[in-house]
Amino acid sequence: MAPAELGLEAPSTINILTYNCWGLKYLAKYRVERLQEIGRSIAAAVTTPEIVGLQECWTQQDYLAIRRQTRHILPHGKFYHSGIFGGGLAILSKWPIVESNMVRYPLNGRPTAFFRGDWYVGKGIACASIQTGQGRESIVEVFCTHLHAPYAPESEDSYMCHRTAQAWEIARLMRDAAERGHAVIALGDFNLTPSSLAYQLITTHAPMQDVWRTLHPDSSLASATHPAEKARRREIPNAKYNLRENGATCDSVLNTWRWSKQQQKQLFKGKSITVDQTQPDPRAKRLDYIFFSNGLSVSPRSAPWRIHSAKVGMTERHPTLDCSLSDHFSVEATIARAPPSPSSSEADALPKQSPMQEQSNDTALRKLTNTSLHPTLYTSYNPSPTSSFLPVPFTRTPSPPDAYSGQVLASSPNYLPSSAYDEILSLISSDKMRAHRQRRLRLFHFIASVIISIICFIAIWWSTQAGISFMLVFISTLNLGGGIVQGLIGGLFEGSELRALNEFEWEMESCREHAETVDGKAASVAGGVKKHESFANVDHAEGRNIGKAAPAEAE
């Protein structure tokens, strides 16, 4: 049945949930029991979720287990297939999913890092168009993703370029969806903090709002031990504050999977361990996000959505195992329809306010919300001596998003300062040098293995002892097999990575050129204003001098 024939009534609120389930097959402890309980927790939530994005739900078995628990509230769902072992992404919905596809990231780890697995699971973006009512304007476009894991501190992270490229890819998809005039929801485990350059790309190039930071603009930029957060000179937050204000979803002291091995052993032996929520929590950080936008245009027939609330959830433990349900906590948010704005005739009939009354109202609203009417959520790159990315207010954008409606008022693209793109291009250059070097070494290994195998076969021809001949055949086989694998990786994968890096490099160079143009225009305008002010000061000074000289001439 077509969506228009279902008689769907447009909802006044949408409850959203994103959760990394940590469902690694054979590796994640108590996987089956935990994911079954995750399904029960979603179904029993006080605020019933209506759109759910899951990450690290790797097997169809686990997906179906969650579906069985939640089908009565989330009758529609899609498990996304990708890579060799699956993408681990799923979207559940109260409303019909009318269109879906899986977009794989061009840059997503390396096959040689088989012990990490990012390349083999084919990470990407699960896309779904959800029909929440009748008509095209009722479509909500949902993007669920899981970016490449860091595996090391920022200064040693060899996958930072890949993760930044992935952030760029999803930012482009979000912007395309917003330009179509649809409401857009992007959620998932982004494996980045608000202090990262990848976060800057998303919030600048996509007309989206970070739901948590919109409601908690003073929340942390990273963990308390990160240089970006240390620079703010804040006290180390406790676990309770991290949940309520900072939105920390990972590495919390409240999560049993982040405890020491000794504590986990005691827990698994049946010992009850409780954690005081006032305990300092220096390592906790926010890696899971919900981004939202009404789109670049809102249909006059429908009221825009507004961000209503957000919280960290799924913090409870398994009822019998007493362990956390995952190594992450969930992020839950609610968006609500804005009250309808008055028509032009109604607006003309309203009593006009004086500028003083309008200013008084604005001041009252700022006090009420503890934020500005239109806070600038776009941020710019500010390199520190420790090479951390510190976001600062970015005021280049002439029309920032509305904190309440999530609507971007202008469709012109925004840009980071050119120095940010220089930093990205430096990352790309380093990765390209590494890829070229690895490619040469692997191809050399392949050629050398072929030569060694030929020598072994010649030696076998002249060998008179069966034992020596067997060893030569064994060595030749292993050597040639390893050489062929290295040749395939060097000739095929490294070439693919280099082509993807070249594409990303071109796009960043283009953005830098546009950013330099915007910077130049801004500097020109600032210079003109300063010059005008200087002329005004001179004219004012001359006026004072003429006024003083006039009486003397009269005498």
C-alpha cells in the first residue's frame, strides 16, 4: 500500500534514539543476552522511541532479536548489508520506510589492519526516507552511521584523515537532503568529539544542529584530560554531571565495560559493585550524536520542527548479569512541531511594539533560555600548541541556524577559515606519502617473491635430496603466496586509497579557495568600515576645531 493510502497523520513530536550496541560476534562478552535486553529496554522506555538508529548490530540474528522485542512500537525496520562481515547498521521506525540505501565510505581503514576490522565491515551511511504523514513535505530523511574508530590519541591517530573524509561524506549527504526541503536526522557513533576538525566540517558544511550542544551550549568539548578541555580551565566533572550536562556516552566510570580487568572479574564472579555518581569522571566523552535540520526551506503547509529535549539513556545494567548493556550509552532526543506562525493578515492586525519593548522581550527570553536568540553553532578551527582542535565562535556566516526551529535561513554554503583546510590538506598529504611508500614496498615484495620462487624452483631441479627439495617447495609456496597478497594490496587497495585521497584533496582545495575568497571579502568590508570610521573621526575633530576658531574670526 502506498504511503499516501495509509491515512498517516502528521505527528506533533518525534522521539529519536541512537545506540551503539557493541555486538561484535565472538568478541563481545554476553552479546546475545545484552542485545536481547537492549530490545526490551527500547520497548519499555518511558518516552517511546519512534525513530531508532543502531550501530554495531553485526548479525541478522541480533537484529531480529531486537525487532521481536520492539515490533509493536517500531513496526518498520531495515538491516543494512555491507562489506564482508556486514555494516552493523540498522534503522527502526514507527512509520513506513519508503526508500533506503547504503552508501559506503571511499576511505575506511586498511585491509592489513585485519585485527581492527573497519575495512572488512564496509562502514558507511545507512540512509532511509521515512514517511511520517501524507505528502512529500512529511518525509524525514534519516542517516545512521558509525565512523572509523581512532584506536590512538589524536597525536598518534593514523586514521584521522579517513575519519575526517567520512565526516565530509556524511555532511554532503545531509546538505543534499536539506536542500530537497526535507527534515533531516543524522545519528550514530561518530567517534569524534566537538573539539575535532571532523566535527567542524559537519557543523559548518551541513546545515545541521548538534541537538545536545543546542540545548547545552556550554557542554564539554572533549574528555577532561584533553587539551581542548583543559584550556577551558574547568573542574573535572563527576559522572552525574557528565551524563546530565556534557552528554558523555563513552568511557564513563558508570559503564562496567570501561572498568579495570580486576573490577570486571569481580563483577562477573557475582560481586555487587556500585559506583558513586559524584565520583570524578575525567575520561568520559561524547562520541554519539543526533544532528537535526528542518531543511533549507520549510513548506508553508507545515509548521517547522523544534528541538525539545535531549538526554543520555540506556545507563541501566543488565538485570541478571549486572553489567552495562553496551560499552556506550544511548542519546535520546525529542523534536516537536513549532506553534503555527500568524498569517500576514493576522500579523498586520497584531499591535506593533516599540524598539524598546522588543529589546526588553529579547532580554527576557535570553534570561529564560540562558542562551542567545540565534546562537552561532558554527565553529572555526583554532590550532593550539598541542595540535588540538579548539572550536571558537565562527561569525562569518551571515544567517546562523535558529536554535529552536533548526531551520537554516540561507542556502549559501559556509566555510571554515582557510587554515582549517590547510590542516586537512596536510593530513591528506601525509596519508598520500604513506600510501605511496606502502605501495612501492608491497610491489617490491611481490617482485622479490617471484624472483625467490624462481630461484627455489631452479634449486629443486638440481637437488638430489628429497628433504631439501620439499623444504624448497614449501619455502617457495609460502613466499610466493605472501608476495601475491602483498602485490594485490599494493596494486589494488593502495591504488584505490590514493584515488579516494586525490578526490578528497581536490574537494578540500576547492573549499579552501572559496574560504579565502570569503576571508578576503570580509577583510575588505572590515577595512572599509575601519576607514569610514577614521574619516568620520577626522571630520568630527575638524568640526570641533572650526567651532573653536569661529569666535576668534568674529572678533
